[in-house]
Amino acid sequence: MTLIQLAVPDRLRGRVMGIWMIAYSGSVPLGALWTGRVAQSWGVAFVMGLSAVLCVAVALVVWASGALAPLRPAPTPPEGEPDSSSQPHASDVMGRRLEAVEQPPR
């Protein structure tokens, strides 16, 4: 979660964390509700198997769509030209934050 927050621009951080919370915290109660209701009628073993099949199917669709493929890195500028990227890399930001913590104020 820390790496995600550091990699996302400040103006989008709240939106990205909102989507994170919906995906990882908001979907759990809905899945539990569905699983419990259907398990009463059809049995726990069947519902757990069906849930596993659905998870694998969704994973295959996401994989086939290329949604999780790594992004191509930005082209590097020719030597002598300054880098035009406006956002620092997450490791640079973290390094600066650590330096600020380690050095006492003057």
C-alpha cells in the first residue's frame, strides 16, 4: 500500500485509495452474503468450488485482456537534455523522506 501511495500523483491519491478500499474491503461482505445464502440451499462444498471456478475465470479474463501488463517505460531523453518528467520516482521520494528524518533541523 505504501508503494502504491508513493507511486500515485498527489492529485489522484485519494481516488486510488478509495478504489483500493472498495476492491479489498467492500467486496468481502458482498461475497460472504452471496456465499452464505447459496450454501444454505446447495451446500458449502459446491459453493466453494463454484467460487473458485469464478475466481479463476475472472483471473483468466483479466490476464487475457492485458490489463495487468507492465507499462512501457518512458523514453529516456538524449544526453545533454534535462529529464522532462514532472513526477519523481517512488524510490527517490522515499529516499528524500528518509534523509529528512535522519537529519536534525538546523
